[in-house]
Amino acid sequence: MIEMDKLPLLSGHAPLGAAKLTIQKWYLPDGSSIQRRGVHPDIAKTSISDCLPVSESDSPHALPWDCIEPMSPKVSPSLSGRWLRAGILQLLLQQQHAREAKRPYFDWYQRQAELFAKRYKQTEYSLNLKDRIARINEERRLSKALADEEKTFLPLRYGYRLMTLGDAAHKSGKTKKPMFDFFEQEALDIMADWVVALHIVPQFSLWCYAQKRLF
């Protein structure tokens, strides 16, 4: 937000109000914009919202994708150096796939996403009352089974302390319902693997890897 009256060239004139500046487009280091396509992650996982029309490309007046001159490596040599050195992404993917094969909550989340997508895409419903009641009861049974299964993952959560602005939760006397954050858990694992792979302060990184905590 820029106050027009305070600009040197416009000072002394009648009140001109203010102007709000926004960034029309964002570009990645390789020169490609993120319009309609977003930022594609190196390690992508299924999301419940994948079936929802909530991306920019679903908007009726989304700006077109384009590309400009890529950023010179001289501007930020670390982009192509130690942080993204050859082989590190493949290593992180291998470690992530290994966790996915042995940890039950990956399959649980996949089933939950499939159930949500099935409900969202359903366009036909039976007019037979008994069929409708049976279908609703079956959906409730599946939802409850998934919720009960989620509770079994709570002991697998990493330790944390909830902090709120002004300690609002403590003052209100309300406690947040325990939940298992699938994406947060996996993001911490990937970051711990990355720290170890980069060999940044070996003693600290090895401790992070052993404890599976970054803080």
C-alpha cells in the first residue's frame, strides 16, 4: 500500500488517497511461471483435495502460463551446488518409498482420499429408501473405521508443544483435539533425511535423524 500524497512528485496536490500494488505473476528460477500449473513438488503425495476444483487452473479468468529468461546460476550458485547436488533427490525418494512400504498410515490416508473422491464424484443416488439408508449406514461405518484407525497412529506422532498467540487456548480452557498430521509427519522425516544427506554439522544432523525431530 502506497500513500500517493507522500510521493515527492505528487506532494502538494489535493489528497490523492493510496494505491495498492500486487504481484501479477510469480516465476521460478528456471524462468517458468506458476500460473495454472503451480509449483510441482519433487516428492508428491496424494491429497484429499486432489479431486476438488480449487486450483488456479479451475478459475474462469486464470492468467496463462508463460516462461521468461531463466535466472543466471551466478546470482545464486547454491541452487545448483551443495543443496541440490546430483543424487540427493533420488536418495530422498528411496527413503520416502521405504517408509511408505512399512508404515500403515500411508495406506490409511490413501483409502481415506479414495473414499472422499468417490463421495464427491457421485452424481447418481437411489430413490429407494431402503437402499439409501443402507448406503448411508455403510458410509458411516467406513468413516468410523477410518477414524478409529487414525487413533491408533497417535502414539506414532513426534513430540511437540502447541503454542498459540497470547496463549489463547490456555486462557479459554479448551484443548485441541489430538490428531495425526500425515503431511507434517512425512515432511519432518524428509527434512531430517535431507539434513543428514547434506552432512551439515554431522553430530547435530545425526541426532536429528536418530530422534526424528528437527527441534
